[in-house]
Amino acid sequence: MRPVLTIHDLLGAGAATDAAIRAPGRSTLTYAGLRSLADRTVAALNRIGIGRNDRVAIVLPNGPEMAAAFVAIACGATTAPLNPAYRDEEFAFYLDDLKAKALVVLKGTDTPARAVAERLGIPVLDLVPGEAAGDTAHCALGPVPLAEPAGGPVDLLIRPEDLRLDGEGAPALVVWREFYGHDQRAGLRLADGTVLVARLDARQSVTPGLPARVSLRAPARAFPAG
């Protein structure tokens, strides 16, 4: 029997069809599904410069999404789950103390962690609820391409750098804008009230209070939501 040295080794010990994550009223995530999710997540993190010994803070409510994100990210980086009930100053202390390379939050969740991370220059990775079918998922952005096929309820990992303004995307309203180094960030409110944060070229014209259209420039990564 091979020694279990890593979380990835631990996942490999489970039979493919056995349940890895269960929750009342939710579909089961098998070990095969969790291993696949972990491999895709590690690859996605590596592409944005996050790897072994880097710390990723997670602020998610308790549930299967939190469990799946924790295990998948831990296969390629150091995970640091933080209490969603923390106040602004508590998030500021822990995010700074951790020297976090990224923060994972659930889109639409009212948490001061987002503002604190942006203040500290920590990239925010949003999980946006959606429904997947094959290579496409439907969410507040409309149909979006997936990096890997999926099915059923999912949470989509969307980075601010992956959003773009164009003439064919989902309708949105620019609610705020600020300059960020050589770029700019904008808050975009979609039709369902979801506010996405986009990182854009500083030369792009963005005016708070005016309509815009937003889409993804790269396929999204999907976490099973149930």
C-alpha cells in the first residue's frame, strides 16, 4: 500500500464511485469527481501564478461548496478558511498576516472581506452560481463556456481579469470605478442584481451610471454546487 503523503494521495485512496462529499438535499460528489475537480483547480491556480506554499484565503458559508473548494485548493496551495462573521478589522489582520495570494468568496455574499482584499491588493476570485450542461453553464452573465464539461448546479470561478466589456455581452450598469495601478476596476451590476468586479485596461472608457455589456474572455472553472 502506498504511503499517504499529500491530500491528493488521500483522495486517490477512495474508490471512484464512493461518496466523497455529501450534504442533505444535495447530490453526492464522488471521489472521481473530487479528484477531477482538484486537478482542474490546481491547474487553474497555477496559470495565475499560485502554487505550493502560496496561501489562498476562503470566505464561504458552511456547505458542500466550502468543502469542495477547501479540498481542491489544498491540493495545490495552502488553504486558509476564514470565519465569514469576521468584521473588517479582523479580515484586515488575518489577510495581511497570511500574506494571502488570493481570496475566494461566493458572489452576492455580503462580506467585508472583498473590500479588505481589494484594499490590500489581494486578487478576489468569485464563485458565481450557475447551471451547467456539457461545455456551457448558464448564470447571471448568460451562457458562458466551461474549461471542462460539467452538469447540474455549479459555482463558477470568475476572475476580474477574465471579464471584458463588449457590445454583445450581458447587460450591466457601471456602479463604480477606480484606478488600480496601470489598470482600472469597475463594479458592474447585472440584471439580477449581481455585482461583478472587472479589471480593465486604464484606457477603456468606463463611466459610473452608464450601461455596459460584459462577457468572459476565458472559459470559467466550475465547482459542483450540489
